[in-house]
Amino acid sequence: MNKLQLKRYAKLLAKTGINVKRGQWVIVNAGLDQPEFVEWVVEELYRAGAGKVTVEWSHQPMTKLKYKYEKEDVLASVPKWEQERW
């Protein structure tokens, strides 16, 4: 896809897919492989009226390491601070 198509898609996501309302807070979960597209989505969310947009970045190779090395009891528990964050 070219940049113009991706920018249109970002606008479509913000207005129709996410359907953000004025003042709404939005969390975007995104991989590190498309920062430019994520930037366009965030901009369109603000243009559509979002009050706050937070981007939570992830990186698939790091996630794979987490699941490979963390103990099962650690993976099964969610710390209080993380529960409150979400």
C-alpha cells in the first residue's frame, strides 16, 4: 500500500473502526514494525476528538523470549499495578 492509502486507512480506523467519541481515552497496542502508520492512527484519533491516546508498543522477538524463559507461575499472575493500569 502507498502512503496515501495507509493515511486513509488510519482515518477510517479512527472514525469508523474505533469510532472514537469526543474526550474518550484510547489505548493503541502496536508492534514496532509500523511506527509511521501508528503515528497516523494516533493523529486521526486526536482529530476525531480523542481526549488522550496512549500507545503500548510491543516487539514480537521480545515477547517470544518472555514466553520461553518466564516460569509458569509468573506468566499466570498479573501484578496489582498492572491490573490497575489496565
